[in-house]
Amino acid sequence: MTILNHETAAATTAAPAALTAAPAAAEARARIERAKHAFSTRNVGAFLRRTEGVDLITEDHVPQAGEVVLARVTSIGHHKRLESPVSRRQILFAGDEIVVAYGSRYAADQFLAMVPGDLGPAHLAAAGGLASRVVDQHSGVGSPTEIEPIGVIRDAHGPVTLARAAAHRTLRGLASHDRRPAHEVPVIAVLGTSMNSGKSTVLAQLAHGLAAAGLRVAAGKVTGTGAGNDYNLFLDAGAHRVLDFTDFGYSSTFQVDIEEVRDLFLSMADELAGGPERPDVVLLEIADGVYQGETTRLLADAEFGRVVNRVAFAAGDALGAVGGVGALGALGLVPAFVSGVVTSSPLATAEARRALEVPVVATFDLGTAEVAQELVADLLEEAAADAA
């Protein structure tokens, strides 16, 4: 139970009005530093320490995806915790000030949310730190956590965005270059039927098995909504280097133009495949399901097929496995194997094996050196022959 005395109640009542006034620059910087920062903004803190003229845009502004906003939590809903830049689950309280990024979200199991057209009330649409306005939701989740934007963070050059603070850039025109790092290292893409079909676990287990076999593995998450779960899972599994789309300045890839999604995919693949510690294998996860808009268009792009040497597919059940393999086959992307949640059930695994010609591999078998190495042995031989 929360007990308010007269002074506390007065301060709480007065707070919203006070927040609408543009604070002085020094106050704004201090306020931003005191706030709880989100995983999606993990590169912003260092950026702000290097820049001058930090202030807040408090009115007459149309938010854009990727802009960083200071907001106040007004009501706790589905997301009760905010993932920090180091992936600590920070418990949220009404009245907390948080630093998050605007973005849209497509999550069939949770929310459909869009970047709002003003600085009015919004929602925390993802625990990784996504400020958005929920327009639809799964019937199994509660109402979204409500937030009140205080102001978009700006410096002398304009609104601070994740792209401006990012460690990496999405490069344009890569599709026209034939000799690139991602063409010289085997690249395996992990796809799935939907959200929560087991894609991240499949990638992590495969990374662990390959690392156990003595191979150097790089891993990336190309699309989705910013969060640290998968990023850290891939590191813990044994990948020596991990990147995701937030490293390239995206809070979410939903509603990003397909040409930009393609360029992000190519940029990440090259970044992971190149560098002084060249990997033996690059593993890339494509979020959500085959029928999600950005995923569908990326898979149909010729550059995807030129870069990806092998596809792994995660399915939730046997029928999904059959349908997914068929849908990918129509795109010329026959999976090398099927795995994922379907393999949690021996009965469902048996159904899938009877219905499919491609191998069905239990997810946790991928984590063994013998199974993982066998799945990539021919790719490694081809890469070695090409390099000779």
C-alpha cells in the first residue's frame, strides 16, 4: 500500500505541470543522468558525455523512430521492468523517469505499436526500451505500461538518435560489390514460423556446438525489437563476437524500408565476417516469422540468397514445420534442417520427421560438437577450397 502525506500528494499532483516546462540545460543533463536507461539506448550515455548543449524538446515536435526520449512512468502495466544497458531488469515504479527510444513494434504474442505523431502520452511497448503507442495487442497480455514523454533529448545538432550514437553504420551500395567479407565466410541464417518458435535457442545451441568443436563463431540478430536477452544468450553460448540491429542505431526494424533492412543485413554480415578476428562461421537470426512483412521481403531479396549459404528453420509444431519448409522452398531457400520448439515433444518431432524430407534435429543436440560440426563440415571445406 502507498501512503501519501499532504506534502507528497501535493508534489505528485504538481509534477505533470512542472514537467511541461522546458528545463535549463544543466538541469536537463542531470535529470537524464538520474533516469533509468534502457538497453536500446546503451550507446547513448557515452554519446551524451561527449556532446554539448544537451537539452529537451518539450513541445511542437513530431517524434521519429530512433529518437531518444526522457519519459515519466505514469502507470505500471504489462512491462514491470526496464532492461538496463547491461541487461539488468530494473523494477519500474510509477513516477520513475526513464530514457527510451521511439520505435514501432510488431509482436504477434504481445503488441502492435506505432510511433506516435506527437509528444503526448505513449506506452512502453517493450522491456528493452521502446516508446510507442499500442494500437492492438494479444488477448493474453495485460494493458501496456503507460508513459508520459517529458522531452526528446537534443544537442546542438538536433534530436539525439540511436543512429547518431551507434557504434556501427548501415552502409549503402553494398549489394553492388562482389568481393565482401560475408562472401568469404560461411553464413547460416536462422528463421522461424513465428515469435517464440525457438529461433534464438537454435542459434545459441548451434553456436555452442560449433565453439565446442573449436570453431570461431560470430553471431548477430538482424531484425526485431531491441532487447538484450538474445544478444547475451549468443555471447554466453560461445560466440566470440555478437552484434544486433541496435548496434547499428535501430530501436526496432518494424516499418523500416526494405532497402534499408537489406542494407542493414548486408552491413551486419560483413562486419561480423570481417575484422582482425575473422570467424569460421557467421550465424544470423531473422526475427519473427516468415510471413512478417520485413522478413518476407528480405528473404525474397536476391542479396539474401547471395550472402546466406545455409538456412536453419525453427518451428513450433509439425504442421508449422511443413508449412514453413514449403514457404521457404518457394523462395529457393530449402532449410538444411528443422529444429526449435517442435523438438521439445517426441511425438511432434516424429510427426515432423514423417512429413519432411529435410532432417529434424533436436534443439539441444545442436549444442554438441559432433552434431554441430557435421552440419557445417561441407561449408567449411568449400570455404577452405575457395581461400586456397
